[in-house]
Amino acid sequence: MCFFLLTMTTRLPNPTWRERLPLWFIDGLLIGLFMVSVGVFVPLFASPQSPVARAIESDLLRRGLIGITMGLTAIALIRSPFGARSGALMNPAVTLSFLRLGRIRPLDAGGYIACQFAGALLGCLLIGALVGPPFTDDPVRSAPTVPGIWGVAGALAGEALIAFVMMTTVLFVSNTARLARFTAFFAGGLVALYITLEAPLSGMGLNPARSLASAVPAGELGSVWVYFVAPVTGMLLAAELFARVRALPAVHCCKLNHDHPGCCIHCGCDGPIDFSSHADDPR
């Protein structure tokens, strides 16, 4: 598998360490900020210590409010200047999918993934220290992603499915010229929908770095493998679909937000993707 992924990375610019390191760290910062948002809004709508949570009797409504705030957080982070700089991958499964598609180098993929795991964990620990019991105590317990009503099998199936749909959507939207500027809204909308409707089935991890970050302080490491295997499998299947089906758009770059001025270290474009310069389909 590693050899296969390595062989897919072709015709990319050759950045210096000075150009690539800030992007890795920024991506770690973004997922860390996402975890900070988790630590603020999940206790607000789910902790018995919160008057807001006590005032809302419906579990569905509480999940809906968490979903909306997390979706808006994802949109804000992707569309932020930091998101434009790093590309706002924020997810090891997303990063591996772009590696499969040859849109990111193995070295950069490894740097992004290391910073994503570190940033998510540091963000979770930081907000846990600041918020305290409403986030760290039952029932929130650092918001771990754990199998839901159908157990591990249901969680595996649910995570793989939502990961496949997310990556398929992101690849299609971000590589369609008339839709690319709306990538953040599609991704954030799916996050909101998944938390609201799918979370009771799988726990809605979708992101191995996010799941591990919550599992460590919560002591919920027994099932964390589910949230590594299923999202990576689902997103790699989506990448495989785009690699093999010529009716789908060609994948131009790994960045979800390509509005940063300056040459992209991944595809070489300056500012927004020049779709015409990528007209040759590498497949």
C-alpha cells in the first residue's frame, strides 16, 4: 500500500523546508481550534451543568445545535486566511486520500498528519484545562467518539459511509470550477448533518485526529481503532473512484481553500486554481 501511494505522487512543485513547515503547523493549529470549539459548544448543549442544555429537552435538538456550531466552525476555519494558507485539510484520512491521488507528496502528507494529531490533542487538552468539569466530567467526558446503538459493526459501517460521502463531495465540489468556492459550505453542511442525524449510530468521528484527541483524556481507547480504519477506508474508496472514473472531474490540488495569494506548493497555481492549466487529466 505504501509503495502504491508513493507511486501516485507525480509532477508536483519542489518546495523548500521554509515553505512547507508553516503549512504543516498551520493545519495542526486549525484542527486544534476545531477541538477548542468542541470543548466550548458540546458542554454548552450537552452538559447538565449548562443552563442552556437543561432548558432543551430534545436530544435531537441538542445534537442539531451542536451540529450547526461545529459545521459553522469548520466553514470558518476552511475559509479563514489560515485555511487558505495551509489548504485546511485538518484530517489524516483526507490527507491520505490526496496522497493516493498524487496531489500531495509523501513528506508533506507525513508532516500534515503529524501536526494534525498533535494539534487536535493539544487543543483538546487545552480546552479541557480551561473549561474543566463541564467538558471533562460525565456525560461529556471530552466528547469521545464511541460506537452507538448498533455497536462496533454499525460504527464501522456508519463511519465508512459518511467518510465516503464527505470525500466524494469535497473532491467533486473543489474540482468543479463553478462550485469550488463553495467547498467549505458543502463540507461544513455535511458535518452539521452528520452530527445531528448520524452521531447516534457511529459517534460521528470522521477524523482520526479528532477521535484520538478526545479518546486519550476520556480513557476511551478500546474502540478508537474504528475511527482510524473506517474514515481512512471510506475516503480512500472515494479517492479510488475519482482516480478510475473519467466521467468525474480530475483532481487539481489537495487544498480545500485555494484563495491564498502566492504560489501553491502542491500544484503551482498562484491564488485560485487555474483550472485551464490543469486541463490535462493525470489519470
